[in-house]
Amino acid sequence: MDEGPSKAADPVAMNIKQRAPRNRTITLSVAEAQEYHSRLLRLAQPASPDDVLGRTVCQDLFEAIPHLPDGFVDLMIVDPPYNLDKSFNQSEFKSLPAHEYTAWIERWMLAIHKVLRDDASVYICSDWRSSRAVQTAAEKCFVVRNRITWEREKGRGSLTNWKNCSEDIWFCTVGKQYTFNVDAVKLKRKVVAPYTDKHGDPKDWERTANGGFRLTHPSNLWTDLSVPFWSMPENTDHPTQKPEKLIAKLVLASSNPGDVVFDPFLGSGTTSVVAKKLGRRFCGIEVDQEYCCLAEKRLLLADENSAIQGCSDGVFWERNTLGAQTKSRASRKQELPQPRSLFSDEESA
């Protein structure tokens, strides 16, 4: 194993842009890029779990896979390039014919299978173009259990087609035994039509000073997420960054504290950051050096702030409920001193 990739990050190639004063996008200075580059790992020989846990591997996935330890991962979250022409900083992904893209998905899926435990879970992200390819490949490698569809409300849309504002996440497991913590991922919703019993007491909901709320079981349709943007403290310049709140749902549902969470297409580090904030061990692989350095910076920032935007009081809230979250937290503090939460009371609009 080598400490650091084969060459230093090129400061000239970094995305150094002028930002508005209120812009909270996480960026790298030249000095930071050099500092975080020294933390990166490159695999050149078989590694043990201790060698890779807590690390960001900066390397091509297929080059790194043979050196990864077998059976050390409890949860794998995968956000591969979709079948689109897309620029990822210093590299590009070119769209492929459907059968070639399916073969590419299947190739890395079969290769990476070795790192998973027998009771591991796997989540694979896709859009409508790549969803069928992911399902086809996943059915050859795993037990496909569900397809989550989440609302990605961003962009102005098209004048000649329906606006594309949803993505899929395929939920798979290695075998019949797997972890699913349903109580950890319930959604707190405002009660629109409150039912009461004959005594006027709430049925399946809670009456609070801030209104009525109900904890609902998680479904496979998610509408409570915001794609990271410039005013959110988790935002980076990665073009397909997933919300921390989304990853938190997957981590809490399908792993336990101390479990290992792995992301073979790490991007700017969201999976590793969320795993760290939620008390899991982690490892990620990413080929782009600048994104790897951003991941390292975000991991250090997580030591200072373990909040996950869009969550508070140990539950997930609907969008646009910042006021209710703030009041709820204030009420709880008045009732009883609370320990520092892993969740934030911030909520994007």
C-alpha cells in the first residue's frame, strides 16, 4: 500500500471560483489540497480491514478491488455514473449503448461482491435511463428487495418533455438475513386530518404545543429531500452529490453502530461523512484526487459538527418544517436537558 496517489493534486486544475459572500459551498485552497492529498491511500498489495477503514482510497475501482479484504462490509452504498455524457472534474463518462452499460454495471458489481458479508445490504442509485440496467445486473448478483424513488427537485425543466425530477435507489441484500431498523427511519409528518378516540385523545399521532404530528413508517417514495445547493453547508462542486439526509436514511436503516459502510464511487465523500457522523466505520474509493481531498476535508469538518441537515430529535422531518423543528427542540430543552444530537434542526426550503 502507498500513502497517497502516485502524483500530487494539480492546484491549477482545481475548481477555484469566485463565490458570493453567503455561499457555503465547501472548497479547497491549494494548501488544503496538498495537505489532504497526503492522507489519501492507494492500494498496491492485499489490505486488511484495518488498513482501509477510515480511509479514502484514491484509485481506479477495478485497480483497487483485487487488493480489498474479503467479507468486511456490512452495507454498501453505490452511486455509479448514470448512462449519460457527464463531466466529473478531470474525467468524463460517455453514454453507452444499453447493453454495454448493463455489462459495465454487472462487471464491477460481480467484482466488488467479494467485500460483502453474507448478511450485508446494498443500495444502488440510478436514474430512469440506467434503472433497468441496474435492476438487470443486480438480479444476477443479489436479492432485489425494493426500489426507492426519491424526488430530486432541482432545475427548471424542459419545454418539450416532462421535467426529470426523480431518481431510483435499488435496495438489495446478499442473502435472506439482513439488517433493517425501521424505527430509526420513521418520518415525522404534520397531521392534516387528526383522528381522535371517544375521549378526544389522538389516535396514532401526538398533540404538541407546536401542532399535531405523526411518525409514519418509511415508504419507497421519498419527497422530503433537498439536493445540496450553494447555501447548504454540505454542498460541494460535485455535479451529482447526494444529500446527507438521503444517505443517513440508508445507513440508519441497514446498519448498526460500529458496522462497516463502503462506497466504491465515493465522489466528494458523502457516504463516508454520514457514516462517521452516525457512528459507523467506513471506507470509500474515488478516482478523482480533488474529490478525494474534498472528502477528507468534510471528514475533518464532521469532527466539529456531526449534524445532518433535515433531521432532529432522532427522526426525519418533512421538508419546509424548520420552524416546527426549532420549536420542538426548544420545548424539549425546557422539559429536560438533552445530549448533543446526531441530527440537525436545520432544514432547507
